[in-house]
Amino acid sequence: MKVTVSVNGKQIAAEVADRTLLVHFLRDVAGLTATNVGCDTSSCGACTVLLNGRSVKSCTVLAAQADGREVTTVEGLSGDSEELHPVQRAFRAEHGLQCGFCTPGMVMASVSLLAENPSPTEDEVRTALEGNLCRCTGYHNIVRAVLAAASEGRLS
Amino acid sequence: MSILGTRVVRTEDPRLLTAGGTYVDDLRVPELAQAARATFVRSPVAHAAITGIDVSAAKEAPGVVAVLTVADMDDLPPPPPDSGLTGTEGAPLPLGGIWSEPLLAVDRVRFAGEPVAVVITDDRYQGEDAAELVSVDYDPLPAVVGFEGALSGDSLLFPAAGSNVACATGTPADTAAFDGCDVVVEREIVNQRLAPVPLEGRATAARWADGKLTVWLSTQNAQIARFILAGVLGLDPANVRVVAPDVGGGFGAKIGADRDALIVAWAAKHTGRALRWAETRSENMLGMTHGRAQRHVVKIGGTRDGRILAYRLEIVQDTGAYPRMGGFLPFLTSLMAAGPYDIGHVETAYQVVVTNATPISAYRGAGRPEATAAIERAVDLFATGIGMDPAEVRRINLIPADKFPFTSPSGATYDTGAYVEALDKVLAGAGYAELRAEQARRRERGDVQQLGIGVASYVEITAADADGGETARLVVHDDGTATVYSGSSAHGQGHDTAWAMLVEAELGIKMSKVTVIHGDTDLVPAGIGTHASRSLQLGGVAVQKAAVEVKEQARKVAADLLEASEDDLELDLDRGVWQVRGDPASSRTWAQVAAHAGDAGLAADVNYTQGKPTFPFGTHLAVTEVDTETGKARLIRHVTVDDAGTVLSPVLVEGQRHGGIAQGVAQALLEEMVYDPDGNPVTGTLVDYAIVTATELPSFELLTSETPATINPLGAKGIGEAGTIGATPATQNSVIDAVSHLGVRHIDMPLTPARVWAAIGAAAEKGMAR
Amino acid sequence: MIPAPFIYKRASSVDEAVDLAAQAGEDGKFLAGGHSLMPLMKLRLAVPETLIDIGRLGDLSYVREDDGHIAVGALTTHDELARSAKLGSELPLLAHAAGQVGDPQVRHCGTIGGSLAHADPAADLPAVALALDATFRTRGPSGNRDIAAGDFFLGLFETALQPGELLTEIRIPKPQSAGWSFQKFTKRGIDWAIVGVAVQGANVALVNMAATPVRAAAVEGALAAGAGPRAAAAHAAEGTSPPDDLNGPRPYREHLARVLVGRALEESAARA
């Protein structure tokens, strides 16, 4: 079937198998490989992107379900700007990534979290990231990064 | 002021945070443009004879290029002669001979997940469809599950061996040593089987062209992988290139090149197509090696006033279906058995047994977490036995600072240490006395939520394979930039940043102008890679030494350029320029000096070893809250000292400690690879295999301590595995401590709510509450 | 991790959805948020030949008052339920429980209708629907009908829905008592409930204590006879048949049920 998805502001149209997962549409059709597949039980969140502004696990969504909708991946986070998005900046400043494999999903989940809750407590951050697994960082600096990004958001 | 020791953000991150890393499955290189996909057919059963494989239906499926089984593998060289290894040599090498592991299964499968066939299709989706159509006839054999199952010998994985014991060795038991003790405690404890679960599973791409093989591999050791591939496929290593792009975590389970990667490389040759393979998580849970899986009998004896006199550790290592590492893991466990304590009499013994489960190999700590978990449980049991505070028992027995270097009875020589100081720092930082007071208050009130405080002191061995050394090549280009070619192979550790820091510190070339290259055997032909927490003390020192050599070359060139004597020159590190001492106007940039160096350029190659391992150490203190009605334990604080010598990058060290602590806590509370009595895996997905999430952890309290190593110029030991080693026993001890007043003495890991509740109930039944 | 091949159809109205389902027959499944169905399809434990995507039926996403009931559209997502001001004040049990389903990403996609139709006994909302005495409104080939929650859950992943029958609305009588509690016991925040308890007033329903969500009838009887929370809770395991699995043997779940029902009743009483 023909699927047209607006990915990071750009229309991507393609003829794909009905069963194509959104994550594979993004990686293989749109050519955006930052979003990763880390599991097959919708547990790890490495595939997290924004669908119409809200975080979803793109491995559990069909490309067909995103037809005519907007997807944002980490590659599109800073838009046309040279500057990093505050969440990306904060992850770097706080050493919130090591191998980087979970990071695109973690960043998008964090962006979604802060859109819904601009001033989270540490507990709220930890709970909001329960669907994003990381094996390298122990989450300590990821939490710091999200709180730092939230803080910067309040100041600006 | 040197950049070393300062807080520097990583150079790796801008790319990882925007375009994302390039992991094997992300590669879009021209060589792989026409690549086909490999999909494995794996055994669903734990132990069976293969009586037939029918690939006819699969071959007809859409997009199928080939369906390969062992019958197609007639183009491989014969395997090397039996190495004659017994497995007790302390080498991480597979046992050959009777215990040999094939590539695709021959006539028998020995673990659920063992590869039996591989389907080659145009795309990934077709691969999964076609793999379902391969029909394999299995004649089930009785499964060997667990330690007792293996030892009983009722069913044998390798009938020619006559037993399931692949190797064994040890010190004979000397009961006299224990007879002299006031109190002796003996206990069987289990260090459970774990799955490493790096977020990126295993992935391989391979292409043969013009007699050369290129393999893109998610590996921790490109150079070692090259040798393995060359050996198995019968190639000259010079005709094999291995490229490790970004690697999404390894934790020891991506050392070298494993069986499935070899099959993909062979299949690429056999079909004449470039191939790509990236496993699913379900495949990873069974196909990637597991860790730990040791059963211990600990016996500890000492005096009533707290002195430990004797310790015996008996180990049964479940190595899974094939002994891929001989006796290496329990060898390390035995070496580190006595931990940071001065115990006069130490005995160790181990047996390695095969079972119908995924093969075991290194997983963060690789044999040392097991040693620490055993002795830290034993020390707590001893403390309870003599009615003394467990921190106090540790203080009495920790090797004092004036006794280093210290050679333990099991043969490890600990280089430098400040063990008591580490313990005291953690106790003070945690507010130990107040924690005990709060615990007492809750016990007095009979609160449902009880508090547990668990302490663990440890010493661990890093760069255990220091003999292999590490390589570094440093080139300063005539545009003033520099390139480091490192034999180390970061997969999250941030070496690019650390090595750039070293170059800036030595040469004054800014980090932003330093490129680090690793993991490509064409560009870095010699090297060992990253495991055993060896990278900074070997790979980093190699980089520093290369920088020092380049500096001396540059001095000569600058002297010629400036028409001055070498003795009159200085390198202004802040400005990154060479000049006549005291005459800034004479300065020449690195670009100018490099250009002046002519064809020889400025380049140094170093192959460095310090010759011996180092021994980081520390203390962890975990505070848990246990709901005594449900058994659920919650970690509320975790305070640590992890002393790995002089800290080059505080940011990177903290990250390693955090990650290690999280995995250590997860072993104590959540994770276990479980098989049912027929050898079927029960925890084969991330729904059931419970790796820890942000919700279950607090922020950690890391205290600083730097007791330099003396055998390398950076004063560095390895930090990568230390956090895991200390965190597991501290957390386990903490939960048991929370319910010890109810009579509980021990609970095996993971301390799930059901297990804690059962332990409370069992103690109550025995009327053990005081 | 790739579903078996299927034909995708998209419905633009409830009637069209029902027609497409009738055409697809036994091997057709509705796709709402997909977060119960897609995981099964990816492991090939479910292999429908036709998927009828009803995710764009925006008319089925609402929370409103209707004749002494709260009417919730079947396609309302868990996240929308958790944020609904109306549910927050009228049915906090439902709002709160919906906020505990899965993780934020799951809640952005998964729907109440999808969760109820899937009927996993370890899921949170089926038990909540039971505790709230909900009625499920459906549209099928033969028209509309109402099914009481108590008659809806028939067995493991088995409901009273006929093939091609679409759940459209969940109707909940406004509770008489302000007391409520939701106790979800897990090892980790993202896990399915090992045992869960939903209390609304004197109604007590259990998660993962049988092949379907169940009302703790013996507890309710004890409460009606005047027993206090802990005394009533002692009956929590009666009439249940909890699973025996990795998370605990049967006696442990029975014990948890007693503990959690006790805590739920105490918390509910404090709110009443």
C-alpha cells in the first residue's frame, strides 16, 4: 500500500508492504537510522519517536497507522537550527549517554515528557522513562540531563 | 593546568545525539548496497538429535537466495588439531576435542537457540517468513538442567566424555584449619545465570571480493575477531578486514567473533553475496552468551572477636552447552576468592559442568563478581554467627594500608590499596550510625516497611591479560591536527574523549583537533581491544607514550626550524606552540613543525604493556526498604567508593560507576535466566527477563578516592567492572539485613518479592525471629 | 519480530468497520491502538489475515456524562483517560488505573476498548471495569447491544464479543461512594501486575487472580456483613485460581491478594 508520512517536516511517500513497521519505514525508506530497534516485545523504547507530537514506540506502530501524520525523530529535533535542542544539549552536558544506542529513543521520550510535564520531580522523570531501557548509564545522568533541560526551559 | 583530571564533555556526543551512531545495521556503505539478509533457524528444544532437515518449502519462499545447513559446509578447512587444553590452565579458550562446538549444528543440538540453518533472502521480512518454513526433525534427548542435573550424569551432552564435568581442579579441603575456629559457618549459595542484554544485539555484515573478506562486526576486539575469522575460514589474516563501527554495548559478550558471526561470514562466501545479519532480541536472549551461573559452597571460620582465620570456596561453574572459556571464569573467581581480607588460610576448588543451556562467557566482571558475592555473603554470615556488626568485622579483617603490595593465599598480588579508608569513607558518607538507629526504631515499632543496610568491600583484578599490551599510533598532520590509532575499542566508554585529553595534555593540541580511530584492522592492524577494564591503563598509557615520542621528534624538528638548540626550546602547552624559551614571538605551530618534518612526518608507534594487572578496590553500601508483607525490596540509597587509581576523566569514571552499579543492583534484585526442567527458557524476552529501569533506582552517591597505581605513568587502574562487583553483594546483604530480625539468614539472588516473602515465612516457621 | 503478512484495511466509520470485519470473517481483527495486538503479531502468536484499522474513528474518543453514567468512547487512549478532568473528579479509579498501564508511549497509543476486548487477565482496566459495574456497548452485524462487564469476560483472552462485533462505548454508573483504590503490585514499574486490586466503594475486583478479572465476592460479602477492611481482606483468595509462574507460586499470589485487598479497602475508606 502507499503510505505518506511527514518525517521531520518532509513528506516521505512510498509503496510498502502492509505489515511494514514504522521503525523500518523510518530507517529503510526515509533513510533515518538514528532510531534503533532494541527488542521485539515493545519493552525497550529504543525506537521511540514522536507521532503527532506524542512519544510512541515505532516498532509497535505500523507505517500505515502513521500515514498522513507527522513523525519527529532525533534527527529532526533541532529543526533547521545549528544549535542543539535543549534536551540534546543537556544530555551532552550531563554525560547522559555512553554507547548511544538507546539515546535517540531516550531523548525523544524526554522531549515528550517535558512537553507534558515541564517541571517534573526526579521521581516523575524516573517513572516517565520507565519504558526506555539503558544498559550503560544506570540512568543517573539521564535523569540529571532531563532535569537540567527542564530547568533551562523554565529560565528561557 | 593540565586538562587531565578535569570535567570534560565527550567529543563523541554531538554525532550520537543528532545523526545517531552508526551501528552495523545502520551501515549504508556501497559494499553492502546489494547485500542479502541472513536469518537463522534455531533449535526450539534444549537437547535433541537432529534426524532430518527439510529445506524444500523454504527454498520456494519469496525472495529466498539460499537455505544453508551443515551439509553445505564442505568448503571449510578442517578444524585445527585438538589443542590439548584441559581447561584448568586459566586461559579463556574453548575446550576442543570431545567438547568441540560446531558452526551450524551437525547431528545434535545442545541448547535452545543453537543455530541449525541459515536462510538467505533479499530482505529481512522475507527472511523471517522463509525461516518458518524450514522443517527440522528433532528426536528429544533428556535435558541436563542445573548444577545437580549436570553433576548427576544421568544424561550426557557429550557421551564420549563420560560425564558432564569438562574440567576440575582445586586445593584439597583441610579441616584442621577450621577446627581451630570459634565459629564456622558453611552455606551453599548461588550466583545466578544472567543475560548481558546490551541494547544493540549481535550484528554482522560480510562481503568477499577479490579474495578478501571484509566483516563489519559489533565487536569489542576487531583484531582478535580477524584472527578468529581467518583461522576458522582458512584465510591469511592479511586478507581479512574487520571493521567495528559504533558498537551498542558489549559487557564482555561481544569479545572477538562468535559462532553466529562466523556462520554469516562463511555464508557470504558460500553464496557469493554480501550478507547482513542483525539478531532480534529473542535470538539475543538465547544466542548471545550468558554470564555468571556459579554455585558456591562457602565455609568461613574465625574467632569470636571477629578475626577470620579460614575460608573455603567451592565452585561449580555451569558453562552451558559448550565450554567456550575452559575454566577461565572460575579460575579468576578462585584467584580473587579471599577478596580484600587478610585471611591466613584460603582454599578454592572448581568444577566446570556442561548443561543444555546457552554457553557462558564473560559478563561485566567475568568471575570476579562471583568471588566478591561469595565472600561478602560469607563475611555477613560470619558476622551474624559471632553477633558483631558486619562493617566492624570487615574493618578488622581488611588488609591494612601498610601491607601493600599484598600477595593473597590464592596467588594474587594486590598492588596498592586503602581498604579500611574506603570502608570508613562510605560509612561516614552514608551516615551509618543514623541508618542503624533508624533501622532499630522501625524494628522496635514493628513497621511493615523495614530498613536494611548492606555493606560490601571488594578488590578486583583489571588488565588480567596485561601481557597482551595495547597499541597506539599517533600522527600529527601538517594542518596541525592529530590522529590517534588505538588498539583499544570503545563501545560506550568514551575513549575518543580520553585519548584526545591525553594528546592535549602532552602536546597542547586542542581536543577538538584530535581524531581517534579504532576498531578497523586496516587502519589499526595490531591491538587487543576493550575488555577486562584494561583500556586506560594499557591503551591510554600507550597513547601517552606515543605523544611523548612525537614530542621528542617534534623537538628536533622545531630546533631545526627555529635554528636553535633543542635545550633552548619549550612547548607552550596552553597555546600549543613550540618556541625558544622566553621568546613567544619565535613560536611555531604544530602545523608548521609537522610540515617541516618532511616525508618522515611526526608519527610514533607504541606497543605497551605494564606487564602485570592492577587491583582497584572499594566499598559499597546499599540501603533498602523491604515491605515485610509483600517481600518487595526497594533500593533507596547506594553509596560507594570505587578507587581505580588516578582519575583521568571524572565524567567518564562516574558514568562507568553508575552503569556498573545499576547492573550489579539488577543482579541482586531482578535478573535471572531461568530454564524449565526440560531446558526450555522461561525468561526469553525483555518482558520476563527483568533488566532494571530508571524507576527502580535512586540517584547514586559516589565518593571519591584515588590511590594511584604505581606500575604505569597514569597511575591508572580499571574502573569498567568495579561498580558491578561491589553493588551486587551490598544490595543482597542489605535486603537480607532488612529481615534478619525476623530470623532470615540468607536469600539467593535475585531477591524477588516472592523469594523474600518465602524466606520470611520459612524463618517464622522455624521460630527463628528474635 | 515481523508480523506475518496481512491485508490492511482502514475504516472511516463504525459501520464501515463492521462491514469490513464481516467480509474478513474469522481471520480479521480490529486494530485500535495496537498495543495489545501488535506485540502478539510481531511474535507471530497472532496471525490475522486482515487488519481493520479503526484508529481514526475520532468519534469514538470521548468522556462525557450521559444519563447518570459516565460514557467513555472505546477509542479513548489510556493517556486521555489519565488526563481527563471529568474522570479525575467523577471516576478517579479509572483515571488513576489508566495512568498505570504500561509506560507513557504505550499510554499514548493503547485504548480502553482495545484493552478490554483483548481481555488479558493481567491487564489493569478489565478489573477496573468490573469494579465499576460497567456496561459495554457494541455494534455488530446484527446491530447494537449492551453487555454487562460481569458477562463480558469469559476466559483467557476470550470475551462475549462475536466475530466482527466492535466495542464502541463503556458506560459506567456514577459511583455512590467516593471511596476508591487501585493497588498494582509489580517487581518493576513497567511490569504487568503480579496481582492487582481495584476497589470502588464496596466493589472489589482482582487483576491476575484467575483466567479472567474477577470480583472478590467473598470479600464483598464480608464487607456487607460488617467486617472491617483487614478481616474482609482475609477472604480475598477465595474463589480464585491464580497462575503459578516466575513471579511466584500460587500461595504467594493468594497472600498478596489478601494484603493488597486490605490495603485497598483501607485506602478507599479513607477517601470515602
